[in-house]
Amino acid sequence: MSTVPATPDHALPSAATGAWREGDPAGRRQWYAARAPLPLEAGGELPGVRLAFETWGRLAPDRSNAVLVLHALTGDSHVAGPAQPGHPSPGWWDALVGPGRALDTGRWFVVAPNVLGGCQGSTGPASARPGTGRPWGGAFPFLTQRDQVAAETGLADALGIERWALVVGGSMGGMRAVEWAVSHPERTGALLLLATSAEASAEHMAWADIQLRAIRDDPHWQGGDYHDTGRGPLAGLGLARRVAHVTYRTEPELQARFGRLAQGAEDPFHGGRYQVASYLDHHADKLNRRFDAASYVVLTEAMNAHDVGRGRGGTRVALARVTAPTLVAGVDSDRLYPLAQQERLAELIPSADRVRVVESAYGHDGFLIETEQVGRMVSELLDRHPPPRSGSDP
């Protein structure tokens, strides 16, 4: 069995954050800048909003072929393409986007924003606060999914896209996708919801609370004001990632891959690790190198606040507003967003049929890994109303 490299505490990155900062390579990013402050659902407003985004393909003359792809908690705008300067990881849905793929860039204009509050080019805690030149840090305001969709609506307006041919998202991206369909039914041509829910559950919030406490209890958290200190809460973020990653996968998969095997020559009886611990260390280290702890806090709190029925007369009334042809899919082994949550969405969205099931041994991460199954659902929705061909991806 192959193993992953060890990541002892002394090997943590030296930088305070893995966020993209001004002066870093732009990569494939473009930016949308809002002209006015963004009013926030919790009160107040956020000035200086920018969203980093990437596009693939060409927008049709009638702008009918635009697809909005919304990423999960630790994703970003880099849906497709290799790791390169400015993009530390390969595209997280690379198998779905490109010529001849489900999101065929010879037909579709694919848009993927980095979520508001994120850390890969969009306005977030690591960004400079207008008028100060210093990072927002702990002063960054509380966001909800509706605030994030409001920012994405501004991006759509700036691109001249009145109606998305498809809005697709999984996990946190699915939360935003359902908010798009409820807030803007006239702008959502079709809808694909993957491994997500109508509202955050008590168990989801319980797991999230442990992760938030891990970050805030790190002595280098400094109330969120660590970005320019040279030392951030990397141990706390790494612990949060370890906890989260266990909820993303499944017991049978971990048992089959690692069992009780020791990591290399390490002896667990004398301070060494088991392979499964090394695996979690590896994922914690990867996240520390490309993410920001304060963004993790802001986005996790926004996920906890997710409730599509809030202020709308309840979930049933809110979901009745969805008019887009809708597919709702869950992963059969998902223990974080179990199938019952997708079944409820499918039951309450008038334009949805039966819930679709992604078969996977990988748990919640199945919506990212089982791209062949997901691709068939994307194609099923898009083939119902194909736009004119618009040219291939340059």
C-alpha cells in the first residue's frame, strides 16, 4: 500500500496564511468589483467587494449558454486546469470542464467565482480593508449564503448574463445554488444540487463548532488579526481540517486503505503514527498551504446560518418558488449530508423529480470524485435546452 508523506508539527508552513494576496500571481483569475457597498443580511454593509472568478469557453451572442459553478467550503475559482503560478492545486472538477466533457467548453460558457469571504482572490478576512491598507482580519463582518449570492448576482450583471442556463453546486456550493433558485428563479434556467440541504442540520453545526473552536483556541488566532504578524493559527486550522476530512469520507474506505498499519518505519508504540494519522496530517498540511483560517471561520459560520426558509414563510414555501428544471442528488455513503436531506429537497421543489443517488465508497467527497456519474446529470439537464454553438475554449 502506498503511503503519504509525514507532516510533523515542526513542518508547518511558516507563513501566517495560505490566502492569495495582492502581488501574488493572478493565474487565470479575473475580477469583478462592485460599484457600491453590499448590504448584509445581518445588518450593515461590506464596502469594496471584489470577486475573483475564472471562465472557460465563449459567451454566446445572446448570452444563453452561461453556466454557474459554485464551489464547496475549501474550493475556489480554479475548477479546471493544472496547478500553476497563482493556482496551488489542479482544478477541483477538471474532469467535468473542457472540450467534449459534460461542461463542453465548445458549447458552454462556464463561470466559477471564488465565494465572497473566501481567500483566493475574493474579498475576505485576508483582504485589505478599504481606507486602512491592512487586512480585515477579525473585523470582517458576518456573512450568509444570501449575501454571497447577492455578490454573485452583481458578477452576473457585470457579465451581462440575465439568466444562467444551469446553476450547479455541491455541499456549500449547493447551498448557494438553492439560494440562487429561490432568490432569483427567473435567472436560474436549470438547477443541479449535489450533496447539500435546505438548511444546516444540528449535527452539521455540531461538527462545525468543533472546527471553529479548534481555530479560535489556537494561541496564534489573535482574534483573527494575525495576517501580518508572520504567525497564524495553522495548528488550529490543521486540526479543523482533520476533523472535517473524517466527516467527508467513510469508515469502510479508511479501513480498506489504512487499517491498523503503521506509517513507514514509525512505531506507534514509541510515538510514531498510524497510516491513517499520516493521511490526515497530509490533508491538514495541504490546506494550510492554500487556505486562510479566518476565511474558514467566516465560511463555516455562513454554512451554519444556511436556512432557505428564513424570512420566507418556512422551507416548504421558499422551495415552492423554484421554477427551474431541477435534479437533486446525494451520495449513498455520505454521513455529513445524508440522503434524507436530498430527499427532502427533491420532495419540496416542484420542478424536481426523484432524488438521484451517486454510488460511491468515498462519502461526502463522492460528489467531487465520481465525476462520471455527476457528468451524466449535468448532461441530462443541459441537453434539454442546448444553446447555439459558440466556439471552443481558447
